[in-house]
Amino acid sequence: MPDLELVSHYCRIESWTANLATGVFFIGAAARHHHGLPGDGDFGLLNLVQCYDAQDRQNVLELYEVAAMRPSSFCFSTTIVQDDGGQIPVVCTGESSNFSDDGGGSINGIFIFPTFRLTQKKSLHNQ
């Protein structure tokens, strides 16, 4: 069993789900806040990924597209770009299942938000 106190020192983990029949995502308060989404109301995939680093968006969309078409698992990491230029790292992992003939199904997963924030454009050499 992981040491949850230790894990919470380094990151915040929140579960999420997406309804494939409606395209609606259900995420927690911290994920809504970090993604710049309102505290209530429905939203879809494009609302979610619009704040991601522009270089990663297409790859993320493709991962979700594959997961929406057939049972699969995925994982990605990117940064959420803030209005002030800061960046919040995020790791996402998910799995699709429960497919039905009427287009139903779901994708379930977790977001992992490290507790630090990047203040400049990420570099492969100084993270």
C-alpha cells in the first residue's frame, strides 16, 4: 500500500471519467481549477485540452480518439499553460471500457498534478 501522506506531499491525484455517449467529462475540483474550467457545468474534450501545451494537444486528442473507438489504455504528460505564463505539469492515465452498440461506453482515469509549478518554458535539461 503506498504511503498516501508521502504521495500527497509531492502531488495531487484526482479521478475522472468521460461518458462516450454524450462526450461529457466529469472531473474533480482541483482538475477543474488547474484546467481553468468553471466549478459547474458540462464540458467536452476540446474544453479540457485547450490549455495544454500547443505541441502536445494533437497527440492528446489522438489518444482520446483511439480510446473512444476501442477498449484501450493510455498515458500522457504535458503542461497546462497559465495566463501569466506559468506552467502546471500534469500526468494523465486512462482506460476505456463498457462499450455498447449505441455508442455508449466510458473512459476512466486519473490526473496527477505535481505540487510544483514551472515558471518558464520547459526544457529537457533543467526540470
